[in-house]
Amino acid sequence: MADKFYYPLVAVHALSNYHQNSILQLLIHKIKYDFRPDVARELGVILGSSFPEPNTGSLVPVPQTGYKTHKRGYNQSEIIAR
């Protein structure tokens, strides 16, 4: 699987801790269950700007089932990663 990356991964970091009843959980629930792709775009901007230096990191979308993509009309992690 590593051969699919154009550049070797030097490190992987979480940009935020996920806690129950946190603002992050609220935003993710809005994106996933309230059909708010606009919130996903804004969250992507916030997370993308949290890299220590510009153009030094990537947000990688996580695949989801075709059923969920069809049901929601979008893949929330793909929108966040854009």
C-alpha cells in the first residue's frame, strides 16, 4: 500500500483530540447527520490552517461505503480534506 503515495510519510499527526460532547463532536454530527456539507468545508479550512507551516501537510479523506455517500449525497471526509 505504501507504493501508492507519491511522497514518503515522515510523520502522521492528529490535528485534534476527539472528545464526547465537544465542539468537534457537534460539528462532525452536523456534517454527518444534519446534511451540512458547508460545515465540512469550514472545518477543512480550520484544520488545514492548523499545520505548523503552510503547504507542509495533507488531510487525507477516509473512504466510506457507497450507500452512505448516496444517502448523504457527499463524502464528508472528502469535503473536509479538500
